[in-house]
Amino acid sequence: MECTVDWMGAGGMAFAAETGSGHLVTMDGAPEAGGRNLAPRPMELLLAGTGGCTAFDVVLILKRGRHDVRGCQVKLKADRADTEPKVFTAIHMHFVVTGKGLKQEVVERAVAMSHEKYCSASIMLGKTAAITTSVELVEG
């Protein structure tokens, strides 16, 4: 996996990343750090990427099990250390999964499998952060 990150100029703290798959992502800093608040912070993207990684796993696990999953949302809330390096110290992931006839224990098992075996991002972040999860099912 590769990625190239370029500073977008001396007028601020924005950066453009080009991923190995050819996609572009812009990042920026808070105004108090010299940024202009025009794009997500790098740590926000790290959290978002973790949410995407685990949601991908959960949907794939449920589909492979032939469960009628129709939606998956993950709401993430993270706490960070007060001092440098300001690593994530706690992350809570609330999964809202929509489908027909889904069982709570099946979805909880899919979430657990993601965090124990498949989601590289959450497994990595679990080295510094206490990760907790909750599951809410929506029939539909």
C-alpha cells in the first residue's frame, strides 16, 4: 500500500493525499494551528477510516451469512490523550444495522469478528485505545 501526501502551500496547513488506488483526499488543520478549516483533520480521517473498515467487515460478514442486511451506520466517538502524542485513548462504536429479520446475537457476532480478526484499523488502534461497541437493529 502506498500514499503520497503533499503540503498545499505556505499559506496554510492543508495537505493533499493521493492514495495508491489513485484517489485524492484533502486534509487541513484548525485555524489555531495555522489551518483554514477547509477539510477534515488527519486524525478525523483516521477515525473515519476505522469506521469504514469495520462497517465494511460487518456488512460483508452478514452478506456472506446470507442475512438480509440493508443498511449499516457506525457512529464513532473517540477520546484523545491530553498531552503529545495525542493518541486515541477510548473509542466507542455504535452500529445501527438495518435489515429484515436480523438477530441481535448474529449482528453482535459480526461486530466482534470484525474487531477480533478482520479490521486492521481497529485492531491497530486497540493497542492504545479501549474500544467498545454497541449494536442497534432496525427492522426494514
